[in-house]
Amino acid sequence: MTSVLPRPVAATEPVARPRHYVMCRPEHFEVRYAINPWMRPGEPVDRERAVAQWEALRQTYVDLGHRVDLIDPVPGLPDMVYAANGATVVDGVVLCARFRHPERAPEAAAHRAFFAAAGYPVVEPRFVNEGEGDLLVVGDVVLAGYGFRTDPRAHAEVAAVFEREVVPLELVDPRYYHLDTAVAVLDDATIAWLPAAFSPAAQEELRARFPDAVVASPADAAVLGLNAVSDGRHVVLPAQATGLAAALRERGYEPVPVDLSELLKGGGGPKCCTLEVRS
Ligand code: ARG
């Protein structure tokens, strides 16, 4: 009998893990209300281009070996393309979202129905949480943003439902209204982040927990460079975030640039469009 041993890799070399994502095609995407500073309802949006850019993102994940399931877009819900906000899934348990703004509120039910139909146990929240927009799983802990969208009272719910430590982090810059615009999870122990997006206490917390974190420049954050999706090795990020891409490469990650310029007009990037299902 022959045994095949894995090729030895350096202890520091980042390792990819196949992922399971849910995405929502931007068939009804438009910017007709403003609930974050990126959104300018008067400015034109090219929906065809948005769909093409989104398709390229989906294909990128497939090419990297990941599974992508699609949730049906609902007419009248232009922000539903930002699927990351629709729920949080840890250990096969779905904590549904509850949106801050009425414009997005019905998205929660669409996600709940999607996961229930797929056989997942779903938990209805009491307090506002905008899914993975503000709840980022890093190894065994959940980083939890608040200040603009997610109600800090949701943090105890998250801890109880997932039986994980939850780390509250206050966001202070309206451009970085969701945690996933100011922190990118690179692997189970590493993040990239923009310190200025956080309160002094939150900065201290993140510095203590992640002394080796990649610190993003304000310029890279300002193109939503931190709204990135990592499989542990490949980091899918906005093509405009060239400085961050270089910093990641230096650390052994493989940056995978994508152009989502149309979806940036709604205030979102690759991560916003990508909900991770953790079984
Ligand atoms: N227009 C959306 C909103 O303001 C964008 C959401 C972006 N999603 C994210 N995960 N940051 O709610």
C-alpha cells in the first residue's frame, strides 16, 4: 500500500481551505436611497455592468475551488446583492439578521426562508444585527462591530447562539459603518484593519489580540480594500487597493484583485457580496 504524504510547506505559508458562500445576483441593484455616505441616489448606476462585475466575482470563487450557492434576488430590494448582511452562519446554525433601516428590513425574511428551506436551524434575533457586515468570525471568536448598525445588545445573543466569545468593537467613522469595511479576516489568527475606523478602546483591543495584524493605509481603506474575502491564502479584494495587495503578498498571501466599481456605489465590495456558510 502506498501512502501519499502532503508536500511539506513552510510553517508560515498560508493555507487555503475550501469555503461555502451564498451570493445574490444584483438583478435589481440601484441606488435610490442613501443609508451610508457612499450612496448618492442622483448618480447613475450601470446595472448590467454591476451584474458582469458580480459574475466575475462569483467565477473567481468557483475557480478557487469554493462552493457558491445563490439566493434569489427580490424586486424592490436593491441592496440584497450585499448578501453578507443577510445572516451569520457558524457551526451550521443560522442567526438571522435584523436590519437597522426599513429599506433593507425585508431582506432578513428572504435569507431566513432560504436557509430554512435548505434545512438549517434558524434563530430569530431580538436586536438589530446586520449579519457578517458587523459579525466577523476569526478562529474561535466573533469580532462584533457597533456604533452605526448592529445594536450592542445583539452581542450577548450572538455569544449565546454560537457559544463563542464575542469581542465588541466600536466603529467611529461613518464611511466605515460596518465592521467588514474596516477589518478583513485573513485566516483563523490574522486580520488586516484600519485603526482610525475604531474608538481608542477598540484599537487597544485589536492591537492586543492581533499584534501581527496587517495595518491598511487610509487610501486602501477608502476604496473599501478591507472589504476582502480570504480562504486562508487567496485574498479577494478590490483591485484599487494596490498597497494592501502588496502588503498581503509580502506576508505570503495571494491577493486576487476584482473590480466591483459599480457595487462600490452602494457602499459595498467583495465581502459585502459574500455570505460564508460555516458548517
Ligand atoms: N447599501 C448597503 C447598506 O448600506 C451596503 C451594505 C454593504 N455590506 C457590507 N457587508 N458592508 O446597508
